[in-house]
Amino acid sequence: MDTGAVVIPPYVGRPLRLAPFRGLRLTPRRVGDPASGRLFARPYRAVPGRLAQWQERGQLRHDGEPAVYLHEYTAAGLTVRGLVGALDISHRASGPEDRAVLPHEGIHPVQADELADRMTELALNPAPILLVHRAPASVRAVVHQVLATEPEDDFVDRNEQRHRVWAIRDPDLLATLDDGLATSQALIADGHHRYAAYLRMQRRHPGGANDRGLAMLVDQEDTPLFLGPIHRVLTGVGLDDLAAAAEVVGAGFDVVDRTAAVHALGPTTLAATDGRRWAVLKLHLPEERAAVEQLHEDLVPALPRGPQRIEYHHSVETTLDRLRRDSIAVLMPAPDVDLVHQIAADDRLLPEKATSFQPKPSVGVLIRSLRDG
């Protein structure tokens, strides 16, 4: 895909609002089951009929009354809670101070168009995008008040995730959420292309169901998503090439052993290896700049050759396993959430695959039908 086509999606304006919707929910034994993917398979126009069949068979539930949902999931010992609702995307921000949702990665317009076409044919938002924010006290109080009650769902899915779901329908609680979220600003953690697809659908058919898109809003102070690094393998590049680039940009470059290189990883320090030698790159970064920005904007352009290709991997082990002759692995530090938010607020884009917010919930816990309006 042509990286030159990367653009910033439009900004949604305040107030940030999660509207109630009638949740579609796969039964617990279907959540996390790879076979459930056929529900959303081609032909997409047949999906509403499949939904009806699954509902008749008791494999899918469609709530009778709209709600904003509290969804708590636990994966690998980490628990995340978020409010799930229909995000109001009906109006665009009038200026920087009016932005409700901040993207931090660029999107490929063609990919966003394809997703918009698919969701239109599906007549569904199959899964919520993930947003993170720091909730005001009033919103957090509602969440903990709801937590004190019995959940409507409590189960472990096929991916070994535990899910608890509450439906919030009390008018007073919904009004408190509306008031509390109105001035909030959320960062997109996962789903940049789906967010852009929502905006395309809304622009094509404003005034109806497409004025909203399914989103999960996570309080990063209460139950934070883990923000991990994404490492790189640069093909067609040697360690000496990286040393030359470091000299050009004024970064330190020291050959060390593996243990020292890995232990040196930090906000301004990268580790690199060709599988035989190891090195540490010490970057000189201003406070408002991330290490991944300097790698892609300064170091890679300064390489005397390559890279022919860049691969992205979440674990050190996988990254090192993918090393081949005439390639290097660059191990990255995890970005700081507040720094990512500041970069997004400054209208800057992080390079592709810069962040990895984890864990993500299994698909099928909450789905939104566009036929409900």
C-alpha cells in the first residue's frame, strides 16, 4: 500500500457523547470462536439474514431497549473496563480546542473507503473502536456504581478472556455520563481506519444511523490499556549502516553485548543487532518527540542504503527469529501514553505501527446494527 497516501482523518467536534444503542451479543460459546467469523463473511449483503438465522437458533441476542454498556474484560491477568456506546460523529471540530477524538496514526483513504463499503453492506458496526481518556470524577463514579450491581453477562470466552457486561439505562446515570463526557477528549487506541470509515459513512448518508459509530471508551487511569512497543526488522541494512546514520543525526552508537543492549532500552535509547553484534543508539530527543519518530524521520532517511523492507513485530523473540542475512533488528521502547496524546494534540502523526495498546476485547461481545437507527 502506498505510504505516501497516508492522511489524518477529520476531527470530530465536542461534545464527546456515547449514545445508547440496542446491543447485538453473540452467545458466550460463540465469542472468541474463529468459526464465528463466518457471520461477517462475504457476501456482506447476506449478513442481516445470517444475523436473523443466528438469533432464531439462540446464538445471538438483540437487546430490546437501548443502553450504554459497561464492558469489563480480563486477559492474561490484565483487566480493562470501558463504556461502550454509539459515538456521536455528526459534527466536525471547529478548531483545535473543540476536538473530541484525536487520531495519532495516519490512514490510507482507500482502506477507509473499503471498510466503509463493507460496514454499509453489513449494516453493522461489528466491533467498537478503542478510545482512551482520563475520566472525570462524575463518570468514574457512575462506572463504580454500576460495578457494584450484578452484571447481565459474566463468562469466559473461547480466547480465555473473561467478560462482564452491564447495561446502563437509568436516565439519571445516562445524563451524568453525558454531562461528564461532554468536555472530554479521547485518543484513538485502536481502530483508526474504522474511525475514518465511520466518518465516510456519515458524510455519505448524514442524519441517520451513520451519525454514530460504535466505540469503547476506556479510562486510562482506572483500568489502563497496556501500551507496548512494536519492534522493527530492516531488510537490506547492516549494523554499520545504522552506525553511519547515527553519526549523521548526532545520535550515540555503542557496540555492547546483548544483555547490556536490552537492558539499555528506554525512552531515548534503542537496541539493534544483526544477529551477531549488538549496539545501543542513544538519541537526543526533545521532550515532545518520541523515539519512533526519530527512527523513521531521521535515522532511516540517513541510512547509506536500504531499507528494502520494514517488518513489525510485538515481541523481542519474534523480532530476533525474523532476522535474516543482510538485515538488522531494531528493538523499540514502549511509547508513553501522555506523549502520544500530546503528539496527537499537536496535529502530528506517529509513524506506522508506532503503538500497540493491549489487550483488545474479543469480537462479538457487543455489535451495533445500523438498522436500529
